[in-house]
Amino acid sequence: MSLDLNTINSYSNYSTDTASNSTSKLEETLKSDLSTATKDELMDVCKDFEAYFVEQMFKAMQKMVPESEDNVSASTRQLQDYYKEQMTQSFAEQATEGGGLGIAQILYEQMKHNYNME
């Protein structure tokens, strides 16, 4: 299988589009009226927020790691960035499985209280 520059650019564009879509979707959900949401829907929103928050933390930590000074082409760098983005999203989702950091549960309890869902 041969990768040309157009294929790599499409990966890069997909990664950027996916990141902005997930951010936009989360923002739209958080701005919506959640007072009519069920407890399960409310918990899903809280879990989505926690996953997004953890992903942003991972990205900030990655910026602190010095880039290697390997002489790689721009297309190879774009491909590496694409896979790093996918890996970061996957790690964030896995980190929030099970109980995660507890952020989702705390948000859920507070939102349940705010919406009188007790």
C-alpha cells in the first residue's frame, strides 16, 4: 500500500474535523436545556465532558515532551500527528471508563441537585 500526500492530508483533515466536531457537539449539548434529560442522559453528558477534559489534559502533557529532532518529511509528520491524535482520544476514553477520575460523578450529582432530580 502506498501513501501519497493527498491520502496523508485527508488523514490530517479528518483528525482536525473530528476534534472540532467532538468539541462542537459537547458545547452544543452543554448549552442545551438539560432540565428535561433523564438521569442516564445526564450521566452520559457528564461522562462526555470528563473524557473531553482528560483528552485536553493528555494533549497539554504531550506538549511538554520535547519533539524528536529526526529529519522526517512533512507527510510523515502529518501521519504521526494523525495517529497521535487517535491514540490520545482512545486513552482519554479508556481513562474515563469504570469510574474515571470521578469528575463525571461529581458533575452528575451537582446537576441532579440543580435540576431537582433527586
